[in-house]
Amino acid sequence: MQIVAGYDLYWAERQFAGREALVMGERRVGYDELAERTNRLANALLALGLGQGDRVAVLLSNSVASVETVFAATKAGLAFVALNARHTAAEHADILADSGASAVIAGPELHDIVATACNGNDSIRHVVELGGQAGALDYDRLIEAAPATAPHVELDDDATCRIIYTSGTTGKPKGIRYSYARLYRRQENFFAALEYRLGIEDSMIHVGPLTHAAGNYLLPYYLRGARNIILPRFDPEALLCTVAREGVTTLLLVPTMIQRLLDHVERNGMRHDISSLRCINYGTASTPVHVLRRAMELFGPIFRQHFGMSEAPQPLTVLYPHEHALDGEGLARLASCGRPTMNVRISILDPDGAECAPGTEGEIAIRAEGVADVDYWNRPGLREETVRDGWFHTGDVGRIDEDGFLYIVGRSKDMIITGGFNVYAREVEDALLQNPQIADAAVIGRADDEWGEIIVAAVVPRDGTGPSESDVIENCRAHVAGYKKPREVIFLDAIPRNVAGKIDKTALKRRLNGSGG
């Protein structure tokens, strides 16, 4: 079907003209200004000779420009490729080569990294930079020189709109192609999964990188006339101050942020009026039940967990606020990630592909609109490996209880075989995090002559002080079988995590091996 690229953006610009769209620090950007600047940037990119299907890679920290670039690329009919500002030049080079990007837009603080990543890549024709250092086009000058009229690019709705790279916790990231139709379907599914009405009175703080999960909320809020408030990085005091000043209604936090926010309030007290908050979304990684209890006691019953993946154009499960309870059966369900959203089926399968009984662990398989036709970029045959008989095989291990709540145990590839027993790392990590003296934890396997592999725990003590190695092991033993307890504990200042907040096992193994631990 033929569409005008970015027609939803044009609609929102007309519908909410005169309203505030973005806030970052002292800068406030209205729908009118954002419309004009993104029209100009889209026209500038087209004037450079870029056309439908060309990939534009963007390497920006959270900023107004990071919103402008994704909107402008959409209006121009280009394919937007987000790069993670925390990655190395070598990691960027891999994604630039895999995506075949024709242009790169970057921040000035990343100039040297971009130069290194682009070196030897003949497909990159243009580098645009905020500030326009030597060898790069100046971002603002391009915008100023281009016409403000809407480009109105017509294309087929199956044209490539995004290439989203997975977080790559155990290997190299995989690109997933999103067409315009698939992107618009994601917005519809997002609204269907909400239990509250999103409107012009709402506002959301984006503190996580807009290149990842936080960016999924940007467009839905924009399309409802709500404000998107951007923070450059996570800082507990700045977050609470912004909630109070702007009357923020919604947050999206990863578990590590929740933990740090609680620690900050416990040390300094709650000095801000945060009564405007009505929903705190969280997910991407396991959240210890004792942390959720503390959070609910502080903020109230406004937490909403979701489980999803880059391959799926919608939230797959949601644990709604009313399903968060501090006693009875509800307390146990805090360890789950909720029940499937509308039009999503989830099954637990055994190695032969048969459905498991409730409470039995197996591989999590998904059947939902847009999942079976997942389109991997430059990975021929991968869809056939992951989608069988209409079911998308996630590689995650979990179980479903009698009432349909999903519990994730771990990754099938993140399994440790010790003494002939299979142990999922996440199960041990969750047990470690039951210890209130531990702020963060990760588990890996290490080759061992006697056991095949031994379980090694990397832990971050709370407040710089914490338990001894024997205390960590014995406390963990109280929550899991003896063969699942760590045989070695290494204390770190921080667990390496990727942009999604997930433990980066590759980096962790490299770090521990490099340290000789």
C-alpha cells in the first residue's frame, strides 16, 4: 500500500500545533518548531542524494537532536539505524558495515569514535556532526539552509523504516528490519496494552538511551499530544526534581535505576513532591522482589512491568499495577512478568516442541501478529531457525503458572552445566539479589576439571561494604539447591550492562578473564 512517509507525524503536528512537545533542561520545543526543523533536516538529507531505502546511522546521546534525526529520517523515507553511544568504535564499525549505512549523524563528543568506525567503509558517503568538526557537515547549517516545506515522500508501506539491532548480550547484535507498516502496527499495539488513557495532560521522562527501549515510548506520547521530557543521563536527584517541576506522570526505569533511586531517597529523604506520578514502567531485566516491595512502599501501587523483545512489534506480557501486591499470592507474582497482552499467545515448549504443563520449565515460544514474519537484516535463514510452525522460539527459558503468569528463568544459551546438572544463570542471579547487602549480581560458568563448569558469581556490595564470600554463598544456598550455589565470588564496583540494562555476559567474561579472576 502506498503511504506518505511520516504521515502520523504530520497529523500530530496539525493536531497539537501550539503545544509543547519536548523539554530538555531549559530548552522547550513546541510541535511547530519540531515540525519545521524535522522538515528541514529531511529535505537536507534528500538534497545530499540519499533516497528511499538508504540507511542513516545516528550516534547521539539523549538530546533534542536525537529526536529530530529519527523524525526527519522517517519523513524522508530513509531507514534509521540507531547506534549506542556507549559502544566502542569497533562495535560501531560492525553495525555500520552490516547495515550498509550511507550516512552517519553524530555528536561532537563522539567525533574520534565515528572517524575510527567509518575508516575503510566505502558505503558511507556523508558524515553530519553537531558542530561540524573537520571532515564533517555541520548539522545546524544543513537545517538552516534547507526548505521548511514538508517533503511528502510517497513509498510502499513495506519500505524499510528502521533497522533495530538487538542488545547482543551473548554475541554480536542482530539487525531486525522494521517496515513502515510494522512500525505503525507497533504503535497500535502499544496503545492497546495500556490500561490508562494517554492524553495531552501526560508527560514522560526519558532517562534511558533513546536509541533503545526508552525510544519506543517517544512516538506514542508524541501522537497523543503528551510531552516528552529528556534527561541526558540517569541521576536520582535530577530525576525527582524534574518530576516535581514538570508534573511528570510516567517514568520508564530499569531495575538498576530503581535500586539507585531507592538508595538515594533512603540516604537523603524524599525532598520533592512527586504526587503527579501515576505510572512507573519497568522491565528489561529481573527485579528482585524485595526491591519492588521497597519501591511500592515509597511510590505506591503504580508499577507496571512489561516483557518484550526487538523481534516483536508490541509488548508481549504486562504485569499491571493492580497485579502488584505485597501479600498472599500477589507477592509471589511480583517475580513474574505478567500475562500475555491482547492478540499474543505464549507457550512453554519441551525439547520436542510439545507444550509443557503449568509450572514446568521449557522454552518460551510466542505467537503474535508481526512475530512470525520477523525480518532479520543480512541473516538469511535465521527466521527459519527461530520461527517454526508459526511459533517464534525466543531462546528464553521460563514457566507459566495455573493463572497464566509468565516467569522467566533464563536464556537457554546462558546455561551452566556443573557436575552433570543444568543451571540457568538467571535463577542464581535472582537468588543472589535476595540478599539485601548485594546491589547487583551476575553469574557465569568457568571451565573446571572436576565439575566441567563451576558457577562464579560477580557481586556489587551495597554502599561499598557488604558480605564476605562465604556469606554470599550461604545466603544464596537458602534460595536454590546446593548444586546451584556459586563456588567462587568476585566483588566488583559495577556489573557491565548494555544499553538495555541487561547484563553483558561477553564483557563480564572478558573482564573476569582479563583480571585473572
